[in-house]
Amino acid sequence: MHALDAHELYRFFHIGDDETAALRGVSFHLGAGEIVALTGPSGSGKSTLLSCVTGLDEPDGGHVDVSGVRLTRRSEAERTRIRAGSFGILLQSGNLFGHLTVEQNLRLQMLLAEKEDRERIAPLLESVGLLHRAAAFPSELSGGETARAGLAVALAADPPILVADEPTAEVDRDTESRLIGHFEARREAGLATLLATHSKALAQRADRVIRLKDGRIVRD
Ligand code: ADP
Ligand code: MG
């Protein structure tokens, strides 16, 4: 049984008379302790795939299983419950609540996953270089700080599956190395990590690289 199994996913978007097939039969799996990098040109379907496998979006065809539990074709409430227990998620739209400070966002994430551990907050913020910004609100952060805060939130509860969209897009080299350290620590702990990325450094450290093009997997 895999941490994540995606089977024949299809997703279509309609704008006026135009139809975009963002996903055209995408199947892949993610094993516990595996780091998988999702690559491919802009518009190839990476973000759509991450939304579908986390249950934030519902595919038009196919299904997704999370540790053997069907995630697709369920009520919003059930998907939310499965998501809270299984995933840490950082999408391009961000994952910070604007009315909460960085530290409060981390605590909330731990609470939602029923894994509250205040002792872990400071070391986690320190490791992404944001300890001095713990009391800041998201609107007060720079682009790079927002990305790092978002990643800290996604990592906060040691989720069985981490899904992150371009997690190192706005960070410098040193920070990228530190973040790679986090992903490798997850591998050691037997936790699964799925990253959409343009970073060569990140793809090189992955166990597998899946390349998407026009909504199809062209290499795994
Ligand atoms: P990537 O993340 O690889 O850049 P996306 O998954 O964002 O690719 O997009 C795949 C395709 O689906 C693109 O053609 C994009 O324009 C389209 N698309 C994605 N989301 C939407 C949406 N909400 N409405 C309409 N079209 C969308
Ligand atoms: Mg994208």
C-alpha cells in the first residue's frame, strides 16, 4: 500500500467555449519515505495535479487513494478530515491565515492535525530562518519569508504526506539547502514528500522525478 496512489486522473477546465484538459490520464504513486519531484513546463498540469491529489480539487475522472483510503468522490467534510490527518500542503496560493501571526499559524496547523507540540515551534521557525518573525502577520512578510513560513506550516505536524508547489521558488541558495535537509529528514522518518519544482538541486535529491507535459506523464 502506498502513501498516495493516483489512478487515471482527468481534469478539464471550461472557459467560455474553450476546454483545457489540464490532466489527461495521470497515474502515479508515492511511497512512504519517498521524495518525488514533479517537473514540467509551465501549464503542464503540476499545480492541478497537486490540488487533485490533496482533495482540494475534485478530478473529473479517476481516483486518489491516501494510505489505502479513497479520497475522491467524497463530501467536502470528509475530504477535509482526511486532508487534516494526512497532508501538509503548500500551494502557490499560500497556506497562511492572514489574521494570525506566523507562530499562531503553526500552532493552528498542529491543532488541526491533532499533533500540538509547542516545543517544536521555535526550532522549526529557526530552521527556516524565521524565528525573529514569529510574531509577524503574513501581510508583513516578504515573498521569500512567506514561502518559508508556508513551508514551516506545512511541515509543522510531521504530516505523513507533504505536498508543496514550488517550495524553493523564492528562497536563496542557503535556505534551499536547509529546506532540502528538511525533506531528507522526512525521508529518514519514513514520511512521503511530493514537490512540484523547477529547481535542479531539489530534483537531484529526489528519489524519483516525474515529468509532466500537456497533462500527461512523459517520464517517471
Ligand atoms: P502548472 O502548474 O504546470 O504550470 P497548471 O496545473 O497550473 O500547470 O495548469 C494546467 C492547465 O490548466 C493550464 O493550461 C492552465 O491554464 C489550466 N488551468 C489551471 N487551473 C485552471 C482554472 N482554475 N481554470 C481554468 N484553467 C485552469
Ligand atoms: Mg503551477
